[in-house]
Amino acid sequence: MRLDEIELAGWGERIGETVGTPTVIALQGPLGAGKSVLARAIGRGAGVRETMPSPSYNLLFRYVTDSRTEVVHLDLYRIESSEELWELGWAQIPGEADLVLVEWPERAKGALPVDHWVIELSAPGDQPLLRDVEVRRVGSPSELAAFPMSVSGSRR
Ligand SMILES: Nc1ncnc2c1ncn2[C@@H]1O[C@H](COP(=O)(O)OP(=O)(O)OP(=O)(O)O)[C@@H](O)[C@H]1O
Ligand SMILES: [Mg+2]
């Protein structure tokens, strides 16, 4: 599907509202693809009330919602070795957090938990305000009720 930013955010909020936990969602796509936009929307849907800054420099932010859902948002772009990943506490994160949102999951190489969702975003060359969205299930992660998605007013 191909979505504008408002549609993508609306879809992300529904994922956050409906996703079973624990779940790891890997957000793929090049710089500026909209991974942080989507991660924020998913977090908001899950009940995160704080603003969610991009974890580009901090690598990791943790949030706890009013209903005690723990959300971890990571950006692994700057990770250069698996040692750095372990220093970040990566080994414990999928076990501790209810919802793990990982930008640049490619940097974690094979270290993602077996069961996760991959959402891949890309900008079609001719339409800079739209994003193509692809969802893949790896292993058997918790159901993503918002997928297959019905986005009101979505484009073909
Ligand atoms: N349809 C769309 N969906 C999402 N973002 C869009 C869309 N159209 C335009 N944008 C813009 O694209 C940018 C996406 O930025 P964002 O920080 O989410 O990217 P990112 O994938 O997280 O990049 P990075 O790899 O640097 O973390 C924002 O400025 C947003 O306003
Ligand atoms: Mg980002």
C-alpha cells in the first residue's frame, strides 16, 4: 500500500492499539523513509504520552504507558559491532519490554529475536509525500490486528 504521512500515522496508531504483546517490530527503509514517524504513531497508539524523540544519538528510549506497557524505541544506525549492541543491553530488551520498535534492524544482523514483524518503508521516486509500505512476518510474532490493513482512503 502507498500512504501519505497522515494515513501512515493513523495506521501506526491502530497497530499500537491492537498489537498483541510482547512484540518486536523492525522498521526498515532508508534515511527519511518515515521509520520514526511510524514508530511514534505506534507508540502513541500503545499509550505513550510523552513526545518520542528520534533515538538517533541516544540509540534507545524507554517509555511506560499508564497501563504499564513498556515500549522501547531503538535506532541502531550508529551501531558498528555486536559488542555495541550488547553494551546497549540488547540481550535483555526483547524479554523485558512489551513492545520493541527497532529502526535500522539490519545493524543487529542476526541478533533480532526469531519472531518479529518487519515493516519496510520506501518513497516512490515520483511521489515524495507518499510511502510504500510492506509488512512481513518472520517466525510467529503476536498477531498484528491492523494487518492486513484497511486504511480509510488508502490508495491502490
Ligand atoms: N507519507 C509519509 N510518511 C512518513 N513520512 C513522510 C511522508 N511524506 C513525507 N514524510 C516526511 O519524511 C520524513 C520522515 O522522517 P523520519 O525521521 O520518520 O525518517 P526515518 O526513516 O526515521 O529516518 P532515519 O533513518 O534518519 O531515522 C519526515 O520529515 C516526514 O514529514
Ligand atoms: Mg528515524
